[in-house]
Amino acid sequence: MLKRQWLDFGKIYLISLVVVVGILIGFYAFNIPYPTKPNNFDYDGNLDMRFRYPLFLMLGFLFISIVASSYFSLLGQKSRAILELMTPASVFEKFLGGIFYTTILSFLSYLILFYITDLAFVKYINSHLTEFEIDRNGKSTISAVESIASQIFNDAGYRVSIRTFYAIPFLTASIFLLGSVYFDRFHYIKTAVSVMLFVSVGVYIITKFSELITRGMLSNNRVNDKENFLFTFLLLTIALSLIVWVITYVRLKEKEV
């Protein structure tokens, strides 16, 4: 069953990987510090590599969402949907295959590609540290650049914050996987528009609810309130992912019928 699914999905997946690698290399090559480039340092006097974080988040979202949105897209094409429905596997097996390809395989491959690209450019920069001029903050030496993985896991603040968003890739993949089953045409656009509408309404409701329950609270409770909010956010994203996957399974079963 996985081999059969790969025949249609593999092409889109591999093309998406090539595009991701091209974007990563191009973006890094344009934004990394160079000895001949002005303004190489951030406000701490270190070589400026802050572009990596928005790149990691935005490109990761696009890659995972596009891959997930294309997985069951053949069900919207009557001529090819018959071949998909005749695959000798149960609905549950097809559903698990979708989760494997769009969530586990896609997310892991993106992490590996990003890490390898980042590490290669970091090695290049660190091998040319002596060519950079000393920064204007009076530092006598230039600190070596850390890979994005080392920087995140060596910083306690980053480690605590990133745990909150562990389930975001799974939620993203689950929503766009549902869109690939639910919509017959323009899966990605329709799903993206639906997500924006629901997120806007959700943010408004959460903001108003937070203002209501925190009104009149003492300021020394803000740290605990933040920790509780982050933990609640993690549980909420996990619960939403599971709910969306259940809906996707039910919708896929209805399509088969």
C-alpha cells in the first residue's frame, strides 16, 4: 500500500524537497555574513544569523502544508479517484499511510535538510572568521557561529519555549491533509483561506477570554500565568491535531463509500 501511495505522492514530495533545498541554499547565500559585506553584526556584537528563525518557520510551514494538501488530492479527480479507491488496503491503512508520509516523513526530512544546510554554511563562516573586521563594540575577537540546533538546545529559554510548539507541525499537516480529502479542487488555496478565517476568529476569542480571566490579577502571578498558558497551548494543539485526524478519517471513509 505504501508503495502504491508513493507512486503518486513521491513525485510531488521529491520535487518539493528539491525546491526546499534550492530556497535554503539561495536564502543562506544571500543573507549570511561575508567579510566584504557591511553590517555583519547584530546588536550583541555577534555575526548576524537571525534570519534563520523566520526562514525555518515560514519555509517549514509551506513545505509541510503543500505536501499534506496534495496527498489525497487525486480523490477529487474522478478518472484517477477510481484507481485510488481500488488500492487493496483498508481506509484505516490509507489514513495511517497519509499520516506517515505527510507528518513523520515530511517533518523529519525537512529538519534534516535544514540542519545539513545550516551546518554547512556555519562551517564555512567559522573557517573564515579571521577575515572579518573586528566589530564596533570593541570586542577583540569574533565569536564562532553556532548551528541553529546548538543555539536552540544550548539556551534554556529557547528549550522551554520550543516545547510549546512541538505539536504545531502535526496540527499543520493534519489540517491540510483534511483539506486534501474535503475539497475536490484548489485544495491548498481553500484550506489556507479556511485556516486564516478560523485562526482569526480563534485569536480574537482567546484574546478576549484571556483579558477576562486575567483582569484584576496581581502582576507577580504573570510568570505562572505565562507557563500555564504555554502548557495549555501545547495540550490544545495536540487535542486539535487528534480531532482533525479523526475528522479526516471519517471524511476519507465517506469518500470511499
